[in-house]
Amino acid sequence: MDRKPPAPPTKAPIAGGALLALSLVVGTVIGVLKGQPSVGFISGMGIGLALLIAVALVDRVRRRPD
């Protein structure tokens, strides 16, 4: 039994969920101030998802083994 334990990751992953949550809250607040909370929520979600995908792609490139 020559099983080797998997090598630990060299870099910790980046979390982008906080960006999504923050953009939802900010979008809703801006929407309420403009009288359109639903539009603000949807806009915040779109911006948050874009940021989340960007963070995931950057993290994927950053964690790629050399």
C-alpha cells in the first residue's frame, strides 16, 4: 500500500460570496431610495454575479499549478 496523501493546496481559495451579498443589499437600498426596490435587487444580483464570476476566474488562474 503505497498511497501518498494528497498534497495540500498551496494557496487558499478566494471567497466571492460576500461581494454577492453586499451587492444585493446595496442594490436594494438604492432601489428603495429611487422607488424601485425590485429593480434595485435584480440589478444588485446581476452586478454581484458578475463580480462573483470574476473572482472565481481569477482564483482559478491563481491556483493553477505551475
